[in-house]
Amino acid sequence: MSNKNLVLTKQIEKETGYQVMAVGLSLHKKIKMLAVETGIPMRTILETMIRYGFENLEIQDVNLDDE
């Protein structure tokens, strides 16, 4: 897997609506802090991270010799 950085560009516009997210409390806090710092809506941050994850996803087979 490559070591590419995920780059977020700060935004001025604020989101007017909210969507429910099912993430752990510690992740929610980090995403919220990032949203405040960048002005990017939490939904956009999550979607960007998820897309990046899919684009850089590598699935490995289970090595049965290690069991």
C-alpha cells in the first residue's frame, strides 16, 4: 500500500443541515475538531476519508501457515 497523504482544503462555507453518523466517540471528536479547524462539514470529511480508503484499499489473504 502506498503512503499517500489525504489532503483536505479548508472551506469558508458552513453546512446548514446535519446527518446522523455512526462512529465511535473518539473518532467523532476528532472529525468534529477537524471540521472546526478547516470549515469543512463533517459529512464531507467522512465521505472524503471513506473514498480515500476505498481508493487505497489493499485486501490481504489469510496466511494459514501462521496459524
